[in-house]
Amino acid sequence: MYLATPTWTSAPARADHPNEDAVRVGPGWAVVIDGAGVEARYRVGCHHSVAWYSHHLADALARRFTDRATEPRDALAGAIGEVRGLHAVHGLQAGECDFVGGSPSATVAAFRVVPADQPTVVETLVLCDAAVLLLHRDGSALELTDRRIEATVTLVAEHRRALRTQGADEAAVFEQGRAVAEGLRNHPDGFWVAREDPAVARHALVTRTDLADLRAVVACSDGITRAHESLGLHTPASLAEALAWTPLDEVVAAIRAAEAQVPHPAGKRHDDATAAVLVYEPPHQPPTAHIGPPMVGKRADSSRPVVDSSLSVFESDQRPGRRSG
């Protein structure tokens, strides 16, 4: 049961565009990489595509993450380092990629059961706004994601408002907002993503949770979590239930339908949507979507995951996860 291979789905935002998400699964583990759709001018130092980066990072991380003796952050650091080396190997000319000019990046969500022979714990690894959803036996769910990027989103919005107040045209507002966001990528005052520097792996969030408390675990890109983050289609709990016990293509189709109803989306109307799901027990009742604002709550108890906080990556008001029921 715990060493079953997760089911998964990965759907591109548009049929005419490469899928910049990547997913790898195996007995008791899953890796989801969400390639960051950074515009080409912010990665001019490298000719490789975002999809190239995300799929090679998924391969490199999967090879290391399946070795339960390798710590999760070490596995991610090694994977980033391996792909950095591939830039030269796969370049049109040796050493042509100049990372100072920018290169593709990605967010990460992964889980694995440990130890491999008699699993008792699920370990999770999250970098930036990809997510792992833990569905508990009491019906509540905990979303594990790195919310430091939210401060950058707020800062960019404030900067754009100030520019509009000053009479700047919309093209300048957009460009300068983008520049602010790029300046905070992999910066202590901003947020962290996988790119060319293996050292960013130390900023990843790692948790450990007893398997006995779980009904299912999901690793997914933010193209999936937008179902509750911005579309109001689900709560984290109902989303986890839907992913666990509804055909995955139906879950994605519901997200696409909800996206199409947004009159003026603040960002991309559609996003690549990827999820890997490992179910440990059957549903208590059929999952239902919640239509309207997400109903999110918190509950403190002994079944909360153990968070590896040795790096103090979260301040008191930056919780690594939110539990809802």
C-alpha cells in the first residue's frame, strides 16, 4: 500500500505550448517540477527552454530522491548541480550558457515514504509555490508550500500601484513590476527557486509525517492549487479528496472550466497542471467541490508534521502549511 506507485496527470496550459511541468513517480515516491514561465529576456544567458530545464531537473532529482539515505535537501542540491553541468554538455557551443544573464528556473514538490523496506513516515520537500497536500484520516488537509513568494507578489503590486499613481503607462508598469520580481528571485529578501545554484536547496521546506495519520498525499504544481487559491473551486481538503478519488482528468477539466469563467485574470488564464497522488485508504464519502471562497482553518494537534526548521526559513507569521477541514 505505502509502496504503490502514485497515479499522476500533467496537462499543458495550451495545446500549442510545451508543458513546462514535469512529473516522475515510483514505488512510494513522486517528484513534481513546475518550470517557471519566466520571459525569455530574463534568461538571455541561456538558450535552453523552461521545459528542457524542468524535465532534466525532474530526472536528476528522481535519481537521488529514491535513495532514502540521501537527505531531501542534499538530493535537490545534487540535482540542481547535475543540470547546471548539462547546460555546457547540451549547449550549441561549450560553455555558451552565461548564468549571469539569466537561465530557466523551477519550483519543486516531492514526497517519499521512509524507510523503503517498512515505511512509517512520509517525507516531503517543497521549494517555492509548488505544494504537497496531506489528507488526514479525520478528513482535514494540510497544504505544505513556501509562502515567501507572496511577499514579493504584494511588493510588486504596490510598486505597480505607485507607478500608476505617477501616471506611468501600462507597458512601463508591467515591465518595471517584472524587473522588481526578477530582482527578488533567489534573494534573501525575496523567494527561492531551483535555478543554477545548488545552494538554494538549503532553503527548501522539509517535513516528516506519520503514515498512520494519512489517507492520501499529493504533490502538485500551482496550476492545481489555484483550484482553491484563486478560483474558489475547492478547499485544500476537498481538492485533496478530489485528486485522490476522482479521475484526474476530470479534476483538471473542472479547473479549466473555472479558469474560463474568470473575466479579467490577474495573471495567466491557464497554467500547466500537474499532480501525483498516492492513496492509502478508500474514501469515507464521495468528494465534493466547494463553490465560493475557500474555507481555510487551522488545527493544532499531535498529528501535525514535524518540520525541519534548522534553517529557520519561516518567521512566526510565515507558516509552512495550512490545515483545513
